[in-house]
Amino acid sequence: MSRLDESPVARQEPKEIAREAILLIPNVVKLLARIIRDPRVPVRRKTFAAAALIYVVSPIDLIPDFVAGLGQLDDLVIVAVALNHLIAGAGRDVIEQHWDGSADSLDLVLAATEWGTEIIPGPLRRMLPG
């Protein structure tokens, strides 16, 4: 038996993970609305997030949505990168002030937004606004 099998944390089924992720959506939406209105967050960060939103709702995509699986991946990554950029500009203290959920759920959201940035190849990542 490996050390991973001895973990005290129970493994969740994919449906349970999806359910928990869906339950985070209202808190994420409220967080974003509050960050956008917060004067402590730089306007350029808000502008980048708005541009990402426009891209996601636009019918023009880098990878067309009809490409199974990959079609939505570019939208997902762009949203994650934009959220990461916006959250980084706000700062952890501002994010915590505006977050309604638990600290664990906030950590999950922050990890997911960092994931979006980290899967982008290095040369493209360096082109992102800092």
C-alpha cells in the first residue's frame, strides 16, 4: 500500500466535485461584482477582465466551440487568467473582505485561477499584462 492510499482525506466522486464547484458560482459572481466596484483595484485590471469577458461571449474563438472538449477550453483558460489577474490586482486582503464563502472555498477558487495561468506556455504567459 502506498502512502497515497493511507491519506485521511476521502476521495470524492466526480459528480460530488462538480456539485461543489457549481455551489461556488454564486460566491464567485458576488466576489467579481464587488471587486469591479472596489476603488482599490486598478482600472487596468478591471479592463483586462472586461476584455476577457467580451472574448468569451464573442462568437469568434481561437478554438471553435464545436471542437469537442477543446472548444470551451480556451474560454475556460481565458476566464481563469482574467480572474487571476483581477484577483492579484485586488490583493488577498481585499478579496477576503469581499468573499462570502469559507476560507477553504476561497483557496479552491484561487488555486483554480492560478491553474489557468500556469497551463499557458511560458512565452505566451510573459506576454500577459503584469
